[in-house]
Amino acid sequence: MAGRHASLDLDPDPLAPRRARDFVTSTVQRWGLAEYADTLRLLTSELVTNGVLHARTSLGVSMTVDGAELTVEVHDHDPRPPMPRSQRVDLLADIDQLLAQAQDRPADVDERHQTMHIGPAGAIGAGRGLLLIETLADEWGVQQETDGKSVWFRLAVG
């Protein structure tokens, strides 16, 4: 399969990841690549969620299949690159540390957005979507653009 392209524009609202997953599902079904839908939906949802939470701008999702590779790209208008977090080594120790910090202050503040407050439970799970992408995608990266950035990943589909 070569040279197919589809795109979707999204507002930065909580329903954007769901719309992106639906878009991916319908597109790969049309293209006869439904066996890749679960992985594509998960990874696309992670990138769109990051855009909603951190970029807070309109988003563009595009899918391109060329030969044996399918590329998904999520564009936003925030020039800051994504910041992957490290893997958890000792989850229980991390929980204990966050609970101790929560006693000292009412909320954990995301240093990238001083207005975004997340509690201890959110801090444990947040920020690891790029690790999923790194693990499940064949390749991924960030392309800086004049009006923001695009974060993309590729899967072999042939």
C-alpha cells in the first residue's frame, strides 16, 4: 500500500483523544490495516493527550502510509519539545515520597504549567506516554516547525 494520507483537526479539549482514536480506527479500517488499530489508537491517544494537556493549542493529526510504513503525526502550536520522564524503579517509594510532599503542600504543581495542579495519584501515572511510544513504535521523533512542533511515530505495516 502506498501514498495514502488522512488528517483531522482537533480543538484542545478533553474529547480530542477520543476523536483521534475514532479517526485512527476508521482510517486503518478503510486502508485494510485494522490489525494495527490497537497500537495506533493507543499511541495516537497519548500524543493527542499530551497536546491537550501541555500545548493547549489546536491540534492536527495526520496519518500517512507509504510502502510498508505508517506514520502518525500530531502537530501543535507550542514550540516546547516534549519532556519524557524516566521509568519508575520503586513505585512504592515514589508513592511514599509524593504522599509526604502532599502533606507539606496542597497540590503537586506541574512545573511546565503553573496553573495545572495534579494530586499524588495523578503524579504517579502522568508523564509516561512517551515511554509507551518509545517501546511500541518502530521509530519516533519531534520536528520543530515555524508554528510549533510535530511529534510523530512510525510502525511497520507490511
